[in-house]
Amino acid sequence: STIHVDGVYLARPAMGFMDFLDVERVEVLRGPQGTLYGRNSVGGTINVVTRQPTNAHETSVRVTAGNYEKLRAEGAVSGPLIKNRVMGNVAFVRAAREGFVTDLDHRDHSLGSEDTWGGRGQLRLVFGPRSELLLSADHMRYEGVPLPYAKPIVAKPGYTFVSPASLWEVRASQLASGRNVQHGASARLTAQLNSTTTLTSLTASRRSNYRAFFDADATELTLQASEVPDVQRQTSEELTLTRRTPKLTWIGGAFVFEEHDEGRVEITVYPAQIRPFAKIATNAWALFGQATYALSRRVSLTGGARYTD
């Protein structure tokens, strides 16, 4: 399955961990969606649609407090800069929380904590009754202490460690740390060629910088540690032509995508160290089309095709 934000494909799993600011709706499309959403959406896709600026003045603020010293503040401001011509919005988030798993050997370094801040801005330029440009940029930063994958309970022969009785306590020989930085920008140009036909261009660029380091055995023994980084950049361009009539609706388009990703993973099984370095470069393009014909008021027929290289 894939994740899209305002039509922009998020290529790395770390991008799905970000906060989605000022969301209008979330579309969950089940089943194969490869015709319109690409080669990786065989199992479906999630499309996050943010609230776009209009002529209406809107302000929202939400503050959340909870246990483990949780405090989260979100806000958004939207409205016209030049009525009917230029509109903009700004959204932000700041969140912090202590970890909920205690490392008994490092009590001031609880696991599962959160330290998040980020923002997004949009500018909508209306050129006339039939065309507009939407510019969007965002930046998110997450710093917190990650959790190990599992809590060991029983030692295998030849090893002895102290397993705390509580599921919310561990003893770790290594201090865990983590960071997830996401930012990007996009430009969507929409031109209505006539009353039934619309041309849309969506250009986007994103960068992702993820790193997690943790004591993989989660015991006081010096057995294994894992450092998992993932540094990525991507650019994409999608051009679509859509036509809607009472009986027939169709869309056709082209998609170009470029990505560079590096993962200098280090897995230490003391005293040896394994470094499975991965470097991925992706260059892809696709042509696609889909049409829906209304056979009656309650029955329609849909067909489509996509070619990807």
C-alpha cells in the first residue's frame, strides 16, 4: 500500500510517521489502486488531503495534556491576503511526552518519549475563473527515545540476565536515541480548459532523514546494538487531463519519479560488527488512463490501464 499527501507520493516508510497538519479528510482506498496511484499500491492507498486556503477567515487551536507529562499544541490560521486572488494558511504543531518504558539502568532516559515540532504553509494564487496555483511547503522534526523491538523474558542456555517483572521496565546497556526529519515542497497548477476538461500539473520535492539507535537485546548484557539510518531525497512530476460529462468521466496522464536513498545500517553483535550498506537509485516513469461510463443512474463501468518503466 502507499501513502499520498495532497497527491504527492511518499516513497519511504519513515515519511508515514510524520504529523499531518490541518487535515480536511483522509481517503482510504482498498484493493489494487495501481492504475492511478502507481506500482506500489497493489494493496490499496491512503490519501491525506489537507485543508486548503479560501476566502474565509479561519483560526483553530487545540491543546492536549495527558499522563507521562504529555503536552501537545496545534494551531492553524487561514484566510485571504488579496480577496479572490491570493489566499494563504499556516499550521503548526509542538508536542512532547516522557517515555512510558523505564530503563532501570538509566532512569532519566525513559524509552518511547516524544519531542516533535513542525509547520506547514500554503499559498493559493487564483489567476482567473479557470486557473490557479497552489504552493505548499512543510518541515517536521521528531526527536525522542525509540523503543527496542521486544522485551526479553527468558535467557537462552549460557546467558543470565535480570528480567524486570513489569512489562514497562527493561535494563539496557546502550542509550537509545532517534531522529526523524521530514520536509518538502510542492506546486500544483490547475487550468480548466473548458466547462468539462481540466489540466493539472503537480510538481513535488521531498527529503527524509531518519535515524534510530537502540539496544537490540534490551538487557544489561552487551550483546547486540542496532543503528538504522535512512537518508532519502525524491522529486516527482505528474501531469493529468480530466474530462467529466454526464455519461463519461475519464482521466489520462503521465508520471515521472526520481529517488536516491542511502541506509548505512550498523548491526553490532559484540564483538563483531555488520554493516549492510544499501544505496538505492530509482528512476521511473508511467503513462496511465482510466474511464468510467454510466450505464444507468445506479450502474457504471470502469476500466483503466497503466504502463510503468
